[in-house]
Amino acid sequence: RELNREYLALAPTTSRGGGLKAYGTGGGVIGGLQSGNLPIKNWTLGNWPNAEKITTQTFMERYRLEAGMKPCGESVACSIQCERRIKMDDPKYGKSFGKGPEYETLAALGSMTLVDNIEAIIRANDLCDDLGVDTISVGSIIAWAMEAYEKGVLRETDIGFPLKWGDGDAVIKLIQMIAFKEGIGALLSEGVKEASRKIGGGSEKFAVHTKGLEVAMHNPRLYHTMGVLFSVSNIGGSHLQGMGMLVERGLLLPEYGIGSVPENVQSKIKAAVVHQSLCAFMDSTGQCKFGVFGVIDFERVASMFNAITGRSEDKDSILKIGDRIWYLERLLNIKLGLKPEDDKLPDRFVREPVQECPAKGAVCPIEALLPEFYKARELDPTTGMPSQETLERLKLDV
């Protein structure tokens, strides 16, 4: 209890914790635009003048409910409280009461599709919550469909209506069609990998996913650690399998020897591997990553873990726990047919630079990064299997 009291007092006083408390995750929309991180028009643009219309600051100014924030669970003791609380009653898009959209949703349903109507995004977000649809995946598949429509791969007769960039009403309609597998929604419900494979026409080139999971809203052209982490993720393009972009933004991990922003291949791989294992450990314990990275160090995390479980872990042993989890997941994937060629990044990030913003001209040098990751994780480049020495070191009897 004493450790928890200390944490609750400390967390909102940190730069990271204070920023999340003030703006929630959606406060990152403008920062993402300015840095080159924000995905725009299915990852093809680096600038969008309308980004300010879809920020947390915009919708909270209009629709703040009471204090405007709460923990993301009824019984969660959290002093950061990054969930935004809103109350909207719009003549066109109806009522919304409760949780407002977060960064990933604002990007996926907003900048990815060029929808700048915040009320439409709020309605789309509520629909996704009510229907059990992931906002990152659904925003990505709709952005893919918009690009396919723009390029003539999908036609109005295929969809049932025009599908133009920026059409919030079309986004809302497609979410419902996807959830109930109606019309074109049945195809889109399978995700960009399968939809592009079935439609063809070159649409595979702009189907942005890894291992079949649509990529989260963080730009590997800018943050090379994310290119690696998306490529080798055990579940596909999730940012929660390793948040290396935080290190590249300056949220360092000096307790693990990461005391400066990584600049070369080796330091980026180290940051990716450490983040990967820490996220695996945190997922296994049910911890919120927002309340840890950039907020407290992992010696404190280990102390809190020990106080709850009665174990005697430290920062190094919890990293090893994360290592074991990551390798076990990897081994299961290999048993199910994973091959090294599946550890890849979409060409959009590798061969298609954007022509504006701070990331202008940049691509992710995955060809240089991936071999170094394999070396760091001691993976066989032919089979993808970890070395026998690694399995023995981690006491994985498989």
C-alpha cells in the first residue's frame, strides 16, 4: 500500500504522466503531425492541415463531461486518468456519453481516412465499442478501401455507394456493414491482408499490415524501432508488443543501459529488444504501459510486483521473464508455420517515403535492422528458431 501511495503521488508529476493527465492519449495528434508520426491518408501523406479539428483538445472544449477524466476501469486506482469523459448531443450524429476517442482511434478513423468531423469520429468510435470492432483495424481497412476506390480497384457497384476520402458518413456505414458482414462489409471484415488478396489489382501493395494484423498508428519511417517491432511481433502490427517509439522520443531506460536516444542500428535494436521483453512481462501482469514508461523505473516496478506476489524479482529478472514469454510465443508461432519471411514490413514504409513533414524522404531501413535483431535474439536466419543456448539459458524445455 505504501508503494502504491508513493506511485499515485508521483505519476502525475512526471512529464509523461502529467501530459497524459492533461490531454489523454489524443493529445498526441498535433505532436504526431509536427514530428511526422501521424498516419495520413493510408500512410501516404506527411501533412494534413485539418489535424487540429480531430484533437482531444477540440472535442473536450465542446463536450467535456464534469471533470473530463477518469481511470479506465471502475475499480482502478490511477492518478493519471488518461480516459477523456464527454457528453455529446449532436443533431446529426446523436448522443454520446462516456469515453471519448483516444489517439489510435483519432488517427485510424480520422487522419487515415481524412475525416475531419470530430462528431462523426465520436459516433464511429461509439459504434466500434458497441459492436466489438477494433478501431485501429477498422480504420485501416476502410482507408485501404478508400484508396482502392480512388485507384479504381473497387467500384461504386462493389460498395453500394461512393467511398471518397473524408466521408465520415461512409465510414460510419462501413463500420456497421463490417460488423454484420453485409455486402462489401463481409470482405472488409477479413482485414486488409485477406481483402487485398481476394480483390487483387495491385491492392496488396497498399494493404498495410504485418502477419495479417493492421499496423498501429506509429510511423516506422520515423521510428525505426517500430519497424523492427512491427515486423517481428508475435501477433502482427501491434504497438503494445513493444513501444520503442517512446525511447526514440526520449523516454529512456537508463536502468537497462539505454541512457540516450538510439542513433545507430545496434542501439535501436537494443531498445527494441528491451521494450519487447518489458511489454511481454507487463502484459502478463496486467499492468498499464502508460503508467510506467516515462513515469517510473523498473526497479520500482519490480518492487511493486514483489509486494503483490511475494516474489523476489529485480529489474533484470523481470526482463528475463519477458524474454521467456517472447520466445515461447515465437516457438508456438513457428510450430504453427511461421517462417523468417513472415518477419517483414509493408513496402509502403520501406520504399514509399512521404514528400512533406519532418519525415520527408525517410523510409525504414528494415533490411539493415532485421539481421541485427536476429543476431540479438539469437535466431536462426533460415528457420527463425532461437538457438539451443538461448533455450537452455532461459530454461525453456521445448
